[in-house]
Amino acid sequence: MKILHILKKPPDTNVIKLINVLMAPGDEAEFKPLFRGDINWERLVDDIFSYEKVICWW
């Protein structure tokens, strides 16, 4: 499964643990760190619709 993780702030240890728990063998993950500020918003919207699962971490 293709999973997109959208991160509003740098992940702490709890978020990293949860991400690892959610990943099943064979899953592909991509991370969009919004806190870096260099976001292509049009690309992000396209990615949201192209991934099978999207998780937003606040």
C-alpha cells in the first residue's frame, strides 16, 4: 500500500513509533514535511489523491 505522511512539525519519538506500527511489510511510504516551508502545494494536492492512504500528523 502506498502511504503519504504529511508532517506539520518534526516528528517526536511517539510519532515515529506510531508510523512504524502502521507500516505493514511491503508498504511504501513518502513523507511531506510541511515544517520545512518548501512545499509545492499543487503537487501535494495531487499526491493526496494518488496515494491509497494519507495520514496527517499534527
